[in-house]
Amino acid sequence: MRFSNETKVGFLVIVFSLGFAFLILTFGEVPFFRPAVKTYKVYFDNVAGLSVGAEVRVAGIKSGKVKSVSLKDGKVEVVFELDKNIALYKDAQAEIGTLGLMGDKYLNIYPGSPQAGVLEEGGTISKTLGYADTDLLIKQMTDASESIRLMVESFQLILSENREDIRRVVQNLEMLTRNLNLIALENRESLRGAIHNINLLAYNLNRTLPQTIESIDRLAKSLEAIASENRQDIRETVANLKQLSNDLKTTLPELSRNLNELSVNLNALIVENRQDIRTTTSNLSELTKSLKESSERLNNILAHIERGEGTLGKLIKDEELYRNVSSGVRVLGKAGEVADRTNLYIGFRGELYRAGDSKGILTVKLQPDNEKYYLLEIVGDSRGRVYKEEILPNQWIVKKEFKPEVTLQYARIFPFFGKELVLRGGLKESTGGVGADLIYSQRLAFTTDLWDFGRRDRPQDKDLKPNLQVGVNYKVNGPMYVRFGGDDLLNSKLRGVFGGVGLMFTDNDLKYLLGGLRLPLP
């Protein structure tokens, strides 16, 4: 029997289609079109239901799947695949997460930092974190609920046994409230006067506190000088204290006898006031009755929560609200991490230039990480800014204005032969400028700035080159540092030197200073 060409072609199409379907059903995907992947390993004590084929997420992004899960030497070995273009580092961490409260398990990977070095393909992640076990959470919540139930039953029993005493406590409290209200009405003017005096005292403290602190500082220095000048007298005082201690040893038995007599007198006093002690016990009984009523109110609140009423009840019963709250907490957590990594530096310095000119500079530096920072400076220049203004055709006048100048630059930090090289760019004293810094150590840094390419500050001089400044920063002690170098080095007529001193505070310094001021609050 002979087949036609159409029959043969149809037969081949059916065979290839069946083979293609077999590959999809066997492997779950077409192996010829699979993206390039690489494998890693991680070991857990317990994988809490993680299965083969589960998602693998890197920093929350789906990036692969679990290839195998097996027991080896008392540990659970998890082999997983990641996309080829995702890099893991040697300090990477792994944990088992859950999609929702009762969702599937997935493997979550924190890639680590590039400074730790790249983890080779096939390597093992050594750091693992704990996992969320839903069954354990439910058991703990059940135990907590049982404890609350027992506590409520105990409160109910106490309140039922002391109902009359609690009623008397409430009556006494009502009487006390009426008496206090009457006292407040009778002494209203006195209270107003007292509040006025307190406000006046706060105002005077706010006005005189800086001078007081300065006086205390001077007093501390004077005391230190007195202590150094009277060291011998202080030694004699210590010797006298030792002699006093020896004298106390001889008088201590007599003091013990006096304390014994005092104990006897106190015992007699208690016997004479036994009725008053009974009254106090009765008051405590009335207080117990009040606690029973409070327990009943607490029981009603728990019933509302169990029915899903109120904000707390909805939070427990409404899964959508729970997911929204969880998402908001994660967002706030990430924002807190960014704020915690960010460093803030605030400082000021003064610089002296040739011909008696000077600059005052306020600096704000915001560094979100170790690779970059943002620099803002407000500069006050005694030389001012000179410019030409055309008042008539071809008629110009020279003007000088004294306004604050702004430096706003973006800086990148690069490793450089074991040191740090910083490249900056942006505004420099209200003109375009660039700069480079070599951070040699925590105390010593070399700086270079090039700006003012138009040079309109000296109209009488032609063909002026940009202002090139090279300097050295040296940290003296704490926030204090000095700065000196050469200014306007590209122009021989204007070339000179400068020097200055400044303070640079970190955010930790500012927290300490602001915490110690004890500012008066309204």
C-alpha cells in the first residue's frame, strides 16, 4: 500500500507534535528554550514543607526554582537554580518564606554585598535564617487564648466574692472626687497664680540657662585647678574620713541598740492602731470588687473581638486588612533601613585669603551609602561677585553684589590603591565646577576644585583662566579640622594661599548635643 506525500507530511507533523508534547509534560517546559541558569546549594535543619519546583526569590523578585530537596548527614540539602545574570556573594543568606498566612513555601535569598566577593556557581550558602511555622504560630495563639480565658474566670470569681467591698470602694472614690473638685474650686485663684509662677520660672530658665551652663563650665575648670593646687589637703581629708570610719566601728553597737528600741516602739504602735489597719483591709476588699467589674468589661471587649467587631477584631478576622497591614509594615521597615544607612554631616568653617579677604561656609553633607553623597554649602564671600551691566548701547558699568553663594554637588566614591577617590560635579559658589578629593586617612584628605570658567569677577583683566584651588584637610580632634592650600593657581596675578578652621558634626554628635540641651517645651 502506497501513501501519498500529503499523508507522509501529516504523519511527520503528528510525530513531532507528540514528541513536543512529551517534552512539555515530562519537563514542565521546553528545554531548548530554557534560559541559562546556574545552581547553588543551601542546608537547613528543617525546610517546613518546601518542595521541588517551589519559587526562588532574590530580594523578593522571582528568579528561579528549587531543583531538589534531600537529606544528607542529618541536614536538608536544597539545590536551586537561578537566572544566569543574577550574582550571589559569599555573605548571601537564605530563608524559607510563606506566601500569605497559609500559602505555599518559597526559598528567599538575600544576595549579600559585593565587598564579600562573588559566590562561584555550584557553591553553598552558609548563612540561613529562621522560618515561619504556621502550625506553631496557631498553637501559641491557642495557648495564649486559654491563658486569657483562665485569667477572666479568675477575675470573675474574685469579683463575685468581693462585690460588696468593691461597691464601697467606688462610693469612697466618688466622695474623694467630690472633695477634690470642691478644693479645686475654692483654690482656683491660687492654682492660676502657681501656674503663672511656673511659666515665669520656665521663661527665666530659658533666658538664663546658657549663662548658667557657662558659669558651671568655668566652675568645673576652677575646681580642677583647686584640686591640683590642694592635692595634699585632699589626702589629709581622705585620712580624716578613714579615722571617721574607725570611730563608727566603736559607736555602731550603740546604734544597733537604738534601732532595736525603735523596732519595739513600732510594734506597740501597730497594736494600738489595729482598727485602722482593719479599715485599710476593707478598702482593699472594695478595690477588688471594682476589679471584678473591670474584668466583666474586658470579657465583653474580647467577645467583640471574637465576632470581628471594631478595629482589632477586623484586623484578626479580615484577611485583606491583614495583608494590607503586613504590606505597610514591610514598606515602613524598608524606609527605616534606608534612614538608618543614611549619614548626615553638618558643619561650618572660616577661611582667610590674600589681601585680607575671607569666606564663611555652612556645610550640609548627606551620604546614603558608601558609594556616593550629596554636598550643599552656603558661602559668604567678603570679595563679593563682580559683574558688568550695559546701561546704554556700548556703555557698561561694573557692579559688585554681596549675596550668599551656593555650592550643590553630587559626589561618587571609588576605591583607589587602598584609599578613596571622590569625584564631584555641579555648582561651585553659584557657578559650574568640578572637584576631586583623595581621602588618605580618617584625619588627612587632599582636595582639588576647578570652577568659574567664565571669570566675570574681574572685568578689568582679560583672558582669565578658571579658578583652581588645591588644599589639604586635617582633622585635629573631635569635630575640629583645619584647611589650607593654594588659591587661583592658574592666574599668576591672583595666585595666593589660604587657610581656615572649621567644625564638622555627624548625626550622632547632633543627637548627643540636642539631647543634652534640655530645651523647655510648652
